[in-house]
Amino acid sequence: MIHRNRREMMVLLAAVSLILLAAVTIAGANVYGDAMVTDFSRKNLPPCLEYPFGTDFMGRDMFVRTIAGLSVSIRLGLVTAAFSAVIAFFMGMAAAVLGKTADGLVSGLIDLMMGIPHILLLILISFACGKGFWGVVIGISMTHWTSLARLIRGEVLQLRESNYMKIAARLGHGKLRTAMVHMTPHLLPQFITGLVLLFPHAILHEASITFLGFGLSPEEPAIGVILSESMKYLVTGEWWLAVFPGVLLVGVVLLFHILGQGVLLILDPERAHE
Amino acid sequence: MKLEARNITFQYDNGNRQILNRANLTIESHERVGLSAPSGFGKTTFCKILGGYEKPDQGEVLLDGKPLDVYGPYCPVQMIWQHPELSVNPRRKMKTVLAEGNQIPERIIRGLGIEKDWENRYPGELSGGELQRFCIARALGEGTRFLLADEITAMLDLITQSQIWNFLLQEVKEREIGLLVVSHSDGLLKKVCTRTEYLQKP
């Protein structure tokens, strides 16, 4: 076997994760229609060759439904992570750059958001926005920018006081250019890693509030919906309804985690030799 | 040219004691002035004020009778810091340090003993002495008229010290750059400077 170092292995692993996730997303989007098909001649079938994840009480193919549900989750995670990362970036920057009052306001807001249990705030916002895909997206984005914003704020505050940025100013470089040139290599890895690591949060939260009935609508093939429906059938022994979608959800979350770790390792020059 | 500090009084914003009290200093272009004082007497602070990093609470810094700001974006008074590892961005390659200076000629880079392949490394991959050479080169751009050297060789071995100082002396003499040397080492000051000043206790 060819020997590879840890860095190469991580890059390989991250690439494989990315391909798998992309495959699930695209496949799910293509079988979305099939996931809604009901056929009462095949209802409540346990896993078999034809239906590897079995079928449910309306005769829907659970494999197709799970893939479609994961696809919805991943797309939702993508939009949510992007939204909250953008909010985090601007809030963090504002806190660090716009002076003491802005800093106090943003930091206070962060403390406030972090002080309230996520799930409660999430349900409130999602409900107020009319539930559904966008309700969930707005709910999760509004509650998940805080830790990344705090990270960016701290980093920018520290960088602003750094000798090398002051020296750049004395060497006659403009403020904006100096900030771009000197801060980007510090902020970008943090930012991208934070963004990728937001995915699993977003996906799990989507599943949980949908499970509780405040997220996506019940006819959609979403993991939360599948899991909450399956609860009713667990007592009658239809274990496959919960187990396979649940395991795959955890799998997707793990893949994102690996991807995030890989990205961090690739982008951080201080860890370049690992 | 003449760099003048008049009645500089300074205290950091964090409410600590007063660092400088009515400090005065004049350096001519052809001069190399040593500055010595025990720890905590404000040598670095004085350099920061002379280099425009800090504004004094009272007093003024004048270059040929005019404040530093009027000389455009590139400050003609450049400071070399004591800690090179804090003076370069750890996430940018060393060649960006040289690019940041104002037209650094190849002569200076080679004269300081900077090797070509160092330029493609990150700061973490060089030693303190190697980093300091980059910082010195960066401060020697075309527009530099005065150089403030704040303990720039304190962490180096004697051979490297003499190598760097030999080059620096030759360079400042040639270009008529005024030099302020801060050091605890009287031997160094005697060797390098035309005269030595002592900061008084505030």
C-alpha cells in the first residue's frame, strides 16, 4: 500500500466526504417525486432487496424517502450555514471596528441569544415566519451566528492591535488594503471552518424542530418528518422506519464534521506540517 | 535633515504611571545617536512616539520643523522593533514582508544575508535572527530618512550582530540616514554611535 501522511489522508477523506454529500444531494433532488408515491399494495414491508429500507404505512419506499429527506436537509444546511456565516461576519466586524457602543450592543445581543435555549428561540422564530423551509432557515440562521461572530470579533480585535498592522500603516499602506491583506489569512480559515461546522448543527436542528412539528410540513420527505411519523409505528415493531433514516442522518453529520476538520487542516499554515 | 523631539510627555491610556516627562532629543541625518536607560524608563515608548506610532500627550515630534504627518503616507522615520516575530504576519510568506517596504533594492536584501529560499517560507519556519533581517530590510525603503533601532540585535549571537551592524552602518552612512540606537549594551553603543543620550527617570 502506498504510504500517505496525515495531511494527504485528511484531504482525501474530505474530498470523499464532499463527493458523497454532493451525490446524496443530487440523487435526492432527482427522486423527490418518487418519494411522494404511495402504493398500498406494498405497505409496511420490512427491509428486503427491492426496498432496502422497507416501506411505511402508506406504501412509500423508505430508501427513496430517506435520500430525498437527506437532500432537503443538506440543501437547508447549505442555505442556513451561508446565511448565519454572513450575519456572523458582519456582526463580528461591526463589534470589532465600529467602536465601544457597537461592541457593547453586539456583544450584548450575542449574550442574549446564547442565554436563551436554542430550540426555544428556533421554534419561536420558525413559527413566526410561517414554518416551512424558509421558516426553518431563518430560525436557524438567526440563532446560530453568535459563536462565529464572537470568534471573528476577538480575532479582529487582536489583529488590529498587532505590530505588523501598525507597521504596515507607517509604511504608507492604506487602512482598507492593510486590513484585507493582513486579516484575510487569519479570518478565512476560521470563517470557512465555522461555516462547514454549522452544517451539522443546522441539519440536526431542522430534524429536531420538524420532529416537534414546528418545521417542515408533514407531507414533505424530511428526516424530521420521517422520524416523528416512525415513532407511532415503533411499538408495532416497524423498527426500520426509524433506524435507517436516523443512522443516515448521523452519517451525514459525521461527513460534514470530517469535511470541516479537513478544511481546517488544509487552510491553516500553522498546522501545515501535520 | 533633522529629527527633533520637544518636551515629550506621555502616559499610556490604561492609567499607568507617566512614562516620559519632558523628554528632548535631536538627531541630525549624519548622526548615529545611542539611547540608553534601565528597563521601564520608556525607551521603546520614546521610539514609538518618534516613529509616529503613538501621539505624545504633550510636546511634539518635528522633522525639519514640520510634524511627521505632512510627509505623506510613507513615514520617513521608520522603526525596527525589538521582537521580529511579532512584527511579521505569521500567516504570510516572507516575500510579502519585503514587498511591503518601499522599493527595497536587491543590494540591501543580499547585504543583510537574506537567502533566496527564505522568501518562500512562513515566519514560523525562520529563526528570530533571520526574521529580524527581513524587518531591517523592510524599514530601509527609499523614503526612509531616519531609522529607530530598538534593541534590534539583542537576541542575536555576536557574529550575526556584527554582520548586521556592519551592513547597517555602511548603509546609513552612504544614504545619510539618521540612526537612533537603543541598547543596554554600552559596548555596542560605543562602537556604533557618534554620541549617547540617557533617558532620565520620569
